[in-house]
Amino acid sequence: MTTATGAAGGMKAAMDASKAFAAHPERARPKPYRRALFLALLLFAILHLAVQLPHLSQDWHESNVPLRAAETLARCRALNSKPGPPPTFSSRVQSDRFQEGTKPILIRNATIWTGRLNGSDVVLGDVYLDNGIVKSAGQLDLAFLENVYSQDIEVLDAQGAWVTPGIVDVHSHIAVESSPGLNGASDGNSVKGLALPWLRSVDGMNTHDASYEHSIAGGITTSLILPGSADAIGGQAFVIKLRPTKERSTSSLLLEPPFDLNNTSVDYSVPPRWRHMKHACGENPSRVYSGTRMDTVWGYREVYDTARKIKGRQDNYCSKAIAGEWDKLGEFPEDLQWEAAVDVLRGKVKVQTHCYEAVDFDAFVRVSNEFQFPVAAFHHAHEAYLVPDVLKRAYEHPPALAMFASFSRYKREAYRHSEYAPRILNDNGLKVVMKSDHPAIQSRYLVHEAQQAHYYGLPANVALASVTSTAAEVLGLDHRIGFVKEGHDPDLVIWDSHPLALGATPVQVIIDGIPQIKSPHFSVKPESQVPPTPPSFDQEAEQTLDHVGLPPLFPSKAVSSTVVFRNVSSMWVRGVGGITPAFQTSANSGALGDVVVYKGRVVCSGTTFGDACASFATQEGVTFIDLKGGSVAPALVSTATALGLGEIGMEESTGDGEVLDPFEKDVPLIAGGDGSITRAVDGLQFGTRNALLAYRAGVTSAITAPSSHGFLGGLSAHLSLGSKHRLDNGAVIQDIAAVHVTVGHTEGASPSISTQIAALRNLLTGKHVGERGEYFEAVAEGSIPLVVNAKSADVIASLLALKKEVENQSQTGAKVHMTIVGGAEAHLLARELAEADVGVIVTPPRSFPYTWESRRVLLGPPVTADTTLSILAQHNVTVGLGPQGISEEALISSWAARNLRWDAAWAALDSHGMIDFADALTMASVNVETLLGVRQNPADTDLVATSGGDLLSFEGKVVAVISPRRGLVDIL
Ligand SMILES: *[C@@H]1O[C@H](CO)[C@@H](O)[C@H](O)[C@H]1NC(C)=O
Ligand SMILES: *[C@@H]1O[C@H](CO)[C@@H](O)[C@H](O)[C@H]1NC(C)=O
Ligand SMILES: *[C@@H]1O[C@H](CO)[C@@H](O)[C@H](O)[C@H]1NC(C)=O
């Protein structure tokens, strides 16, 4: 034994000696001279063994020492070594990602959020980047600056702007799921088995994805690229930095890939690098494999049982090898297919697990304890906030929770999510990370997830850390990214406002010391340089826990007697052609106004109470509501969602279902055959959580078309979102609003675009059949709008041509009232749309090239000065706003209706002054109604009262809905 220890000591010395020669120990391979030295010392160690051992062990024969014993011994000793940076990492002078020819950069006069002190450290000063790493940050001394200035450097004057580390996205499918989405580049999910730990996302990462540019435009610099969630184990994930490289390869994007990525020899003298393994619980693997949760969990257990056996053989082998018992030992036991799973059991892999529900956390935590591996993070984790104690039981440490802010209820396992989840988890001492699941949420807008979490109660320092330093920690990369620290290569974002302010946009994004935005377009936002002060949601968060995620959402009471809103800073009303202020108090005048409501109608408002108003206020039973400087504004109107037609998008039985696509299947005679048309009003459901949450966010009505995945939609209805059922007072505002069709490549089995246009031509000008015929006749006569879902500029152009054709054939000179919904490429036809008097409901308002038909989207600031919205507005096209859902599909975007207030504000912030506050409100209310054929007396439309700030801000909280039509005030 002693001799074996001696040999081991020799080995250790050998490794230490070789380490002393390593200038950059993080380098993957030793240089040739290092290798020679290393081998020489190993040889010495082996000879040492050979000389010493025979004296102690009679069984031992020199001839039994395998040829590569030294390497095997090195491997054995490194078997359980913890991943991490090599000890000398912090003294490196150049980043391994440095690109030759990159000039040093000095950023002057920045407000630096460093990530230190749990995200509360802010330093005013400069940042100097050289060789791809931060050389100095903070108050740089004069001598240093003088020296730096004497060199060939780039200087950026931040003028006091916020500078943060690059945004880190721990959950992205950039490049494995292509954008635009094309079959030829969809490489996120293998369906070749339930558990596939040997697959690697890096092998499917497409380098031409449009997402790179989009994400960088939002300040994303590093992403973990995960395989999809179709499998219990989907494969290994890899971290990339998003900037384009000279080599243009996938490999050159990787950040600290594991040393044996290409299975060449490994330098065991430095610690291994972190690996990542994607697991998925719950619905997705069950769906794909027609299995159950039980099958999925067996999928993990089977893999880790296999891995455990291999690990056991290796451990056994190594203890013998280290003891010098080489006799009949043979080769090191390994299996390429299972080596990554074995590494999970050795604690060398960050286990990243897609998991939503309590049942799934419980099961996965059980597996983590059974096989003794820690879990880095549960992703999505919609119910995590309900079971903090289960999370704390996980092996070694509680997993971090990587979440969405408000994206939920699209499937059962997401049903109980809460916008208060991040703050509740943080209150429980658990680590919170916001993530995108790009393209589910556009990675570009990851800081908006942090902003929303902050709005609903996550402290500002934690919210910012959740997309920078905490995210870096979850990836095992906090030694180099996620903080602005000397020696790190954090990448940097210079912001136009505080990053938690609504619409915060990078002014410049620097990756590996290289500025990524060529000529940035940005506006100065002096009023948004401090984090917003969100309202309190303490009570709501508590209620959510009391009701296990499903707190009651109906208004707490309806008041038809007098309600007086006090301390109102502004009131906005619908007027002719848009929304205008009824009164506005200046921020420093101190004199706030009042709004008096009787039977749901405003009877008096302003900063000075007239006698008439005063008399209302003194009546008995008056309800007073203090708006604390808040505002009263017209309610918002949602469209292009399935609001009112269902509850859980992916559970058909919770909704109305889909209309028959006449291109796919004949409509049966009993339903009217070829002349049939469906009315959304007949399928309405009230009291759904998405509808009530929208109502509580100031979106009090929706215009919803029948759900369709094909060409023919049907007739939309305008409904009130706070009502209990169809026959409730004022529940249905208008039975039939417009006729809806879709032209494009849909999820249904639609034929060619030209065939779809032919069908539309036939419906408008051919023989009119049945009820459907009557409605298309009404469209041709201009008495009901035709709403066409279309994205591509080519499709829109054909629609405009068809409109002209139909109008030219009209005997009466009637104009077709056409509206486009979608309009990703509508900016290319702004003039033509204006000339044809065709309005556009831009959905999503911040476009993304989800499909080929929307590949020509405008990126907007900081990449382009204009957005689709600003160009359309500039051309006087009537513009409405749809939801910023997870795609261009309405059916799964109902959850997003509640965020319309932020989307409207953002549209204004992004428009370099083209769209003001009133315009933004108009686009999210009046214009939606106008474009969709809603005829309502403006005096009858709802108003929304917000406390603490206005409807479109992160300060305002909706407290009441004023409904003249229903003659009441709903107090929430
Ligand atoms: C930093 O920028 C702020 C805001 O533009 C400016 O007021 C201040 O004078 C600048 N300080 C220096 C040292 O340049
Ligand atoms: C294998 O990967 C390492 C980085 O881990 C790299 O240095 C080496 O060049 C790669 N070898 C080949 C043949 O690609
Ligand atoms: C849009 O309308 C404004 C005001 O009516 C007008 O001044 C402007 O010329 C119009 N723009 C275009 C492109 O027609």
C-alpha cells in the first residue's frame, strides 16, 4: 500500500510539474513540449512503480502493467474531480475567445451594475476591455488612463448610461429550432428513443439562424442551447456566445466546451469543464411517446441504472489500478454511449430539467436522491412556488428555478403558474432565473421577463441577477461571465435606460470585446434611468398560495352607486379619431384631480370640484378610491387570441374546438354544408383565467374569431372579459363583428397560396351560397369588414390587388373594408396599404421571423431606426396591436392579452417619437375596434382606473373598471 501511495505521490508531482509550465491552464490540450515532459514524468512514475512494487507484492509481475497505465492512472485520479476553472484562470491575460485584431475598448462614464453584493453594487466609472477580458472597471486611476489613451483603442462615451454584463439565457433553442422555421433545420428533438443522453445539441446547431442577430439586439450574449423536451433525456446541451465568428462554424461559438468534445485525448491535469444534460418531465415526453409520467421516470431510472453499473466497474477498476493490482485488469471500462450519463453520476454535469408540476418535481427529486446527482435547475417550473420544500429535498442542493414571467396556462401543467412565483421562490431562499425558451419567448426580450418579475414583486437586484449573474452561476460559468469584474469576459451591454425600465433597449452590445451593433439607433430616455417603483402585490401573492395557484379572479364587488376616485393625476377619454386627455396634472403642481362616477358613468372630473360634483361626493353610501397619483384611461381591447373560446390552449376539451377547414374536409349538410359559416358567439366561454387576468390588467373586452388552423375562420364576436356567462348583463357587446379568413401556410392542410386567393375571389365575386354567401356578399358591399390573417408582403399585395378587383366589379362603387391581422412584413407596403385604406393589426407587435412568410421583419432599435408600427403610423395606416404571444398563432396567445398595456407602451418607446402615449392607447383600443367592425358609442366604452401610475407604466396597478354600458364600477 505504501508503495502505491508513493507512486501516486510521484504521479501527483508529475502533474504539478507539468502544471507549472502552463501559462494558460484552461487551454484544452498541452503543447507538444508539455506533453513530452508530461509523458517523461509519467514514464518515470511507472518505472518507479515497477521498481518498488515487486518488493511488496508477490503476485505482481512487471509484464502486467498495461502500456498506457500512466494515462489510465491519470484518468482514474481525475474520475471524480470537480469541474471548474483551473486555479490560474483568474490571472489569464487573454480570453480563449479573443479574436485577433480586436482593439481594446474604453467605456467612459458608465453606471456599472457589477453583479457583486447580490446584485446591489453599482459603480460610476469606466470599463477597460483588452484581449477580450475586463482589465479594469470602476474609478480608473489617472496613470492607467494616460497609459491606455496612448494606445490604439476605441473609446465609447456612455454619458452616464447603465452598463450591465451581457444577458445570459439559460434556456434557448436558437439554431437547433430554426428561424425562420424550416423543416430542413429543425434539429431540436430526436424521437429515436425516450432517453438519449448520448445526443448533443452542438451536432445540430445551424449557423444561419436569424435568431442570433435578434437576440444580440436585446443584449443576449450567452445562451445555453438545449435539445427540445420531447424526450425524458433529450441529450447534452452546450453554451454558446452569440457573436458571429471568423470561422463561421458552430464549434467556434462554444464557450468552455468539455475537453473531450471531439473525443481526442484529455489533459487530466486540469479540472474538467461543466457539461449539461437536458431532461424533461411531464406532458411533453408523455405526448411524444404515447406514454405516461411513469414511463418517463422509468426512462431516467433505466439510464442511470445502466450508468451506475458502468460507474461501479470504473470505480472498481480504478481502485485496483491505483493500488497497482494490474493483473487481469484489462482495459478501463467505458462506453461512449453512456459516458455522459456516467458523468452525471460523478457530479460533472449540470442537470437541466424541464419540469412543471408538483408531481414531476417530486419524482425528479426522488430520482436525484436515488442516483445521487444534484439538479442545476428546473426549467419552466410553473408549480415550483407551490412546493419549495420538495425542491429543498433535492440531492446536495436545491435546484435553481428557470422561469417565464407570465407565459402560462397553455397546457395543463402550466395552468397553476403565477406571476408571483419568482418573488415567492426568492422569499423561500431559492435561486430564481428568468429564461426565454427561445423561440417560445423571443430571447431578445429576456430582460422583459425580468422586468415583469420585478413588477410583480421580485426585488430589483435579484431580478437583474436572474438574467446575468445567477444565470451564469446556473451554467457553472460565473468565473467568467455574469459579472463586470476584472479578469472576466462578461460581455457588456450599454442600455438606453435602466434595464428594468419598460422598453429598455441596448445602445451597444459588446461580445468578446467586439461591438456587435454596427450603427446603433436609439433614443435618449432621461426619465427612465432609475428602476421603476412597482405597486405592492403582497396580498395577491398570499392569496395565490392560499388557493394553490388558482385565486379567485372575478371582481370583488360591483358598485352602481357613486364612486369617487381621488388623487387622480390624469384622465384620458375616447374622442373623435382617438384618445385625448380630459385632464392632466403636472408632476410638480401637487394638485391632483378627482373623477366622480355614478351608475358606471363619469359625471364629473378634473382638478377643481364644481358644485355639481361636490353634491355627488356628499351623497350617502359613496365609495371613495384613492388612486395615489394614478390615472383613468380607456380600457384596452384584445384581438387575435382565443380569449373567450377556451381555457387551456393545448387541452381541446377546455375550449370550443376548431372549425372545419373546407379545404381539408367537407362541412356536413347538417351543419349547413358548403354554405355554412361559424359564429364565435356560439362557442363563447366566460370566466376563464386568461380572460379574467386580462380584465384585471385593463383589457376589458376582446374581439375573438372562431378558432381555425386553416383558411376559413368565421364570424368574430366582441365580448366583455369580466362577465360570468353569455347571458350576463353586457357579456356580449356585439354578436357579429367581422368575417375572418387566413391566407398563408397554416398548420392546417391548406393548399397553395394562389388557391387560397382564388377561393377568396370566388367567395367575394362568385355565386353566393347559403349563410356564408350572405356574409361574403356583405363584405363585397362593404357592410362588414373582411379580416385576413396574413404575414407576407407578397400575400398582402395579392390581397390589395384582389380588393381592387372586387371593388372594380361593384355595381354600387362599394369599398371593401379589409383589415390585415399579423402583418409581419406590412411595412414593405405601408404606402399601398394607406392608399387602399387597409388597416393592420400588427401581431405580434414586436415581430420576429418565425416563418419564411415573415422573414423580412424589421428589427427595430437598436438595429433599425424604424419598426413596422412606426412606419405604418408614419404613412397614416390605421394600426392596431395584437398580443405579443409566443408565435404568430392566436390560439396559444390568450395568456399574452394581459400584457397589452406593456406592448402599447413599448410601441411608443420604440418609435422615436412617431407614436405618443395617446396614440399607443388608441392602437390598443379604438383602432382595434374600428378595424374589426365594432360599432359602439364611445361614451359607452369602459374606462380603467389605475393606482400609483398610469395604465401603460410599471408603476400603475389596475384597481377598478368603470363600465357605463353595464352601469357599474367593478372593484377588483
Ligand atoms: C457623465 O454623464 C453624465 C450624463 O450625461 C454627465 O452629466 C456627466 O457630466 C458625465 N461625467 C463625466 C465625468 O463625463
Ligand atoms: C478538439 O477540441 C479541442 C478543444 O476542446 C480543440 O483544441 C482541438 O483542435 C479539437 N480537435 C479537432 C481535431 O477538431
Ligand atoms: C399623414 O397625416 C398627416 C396629418 O393628417 C399628414 O400631414 C401627412 O402628410 C400624412 N402622411 C402621409 C404619408 O400621407
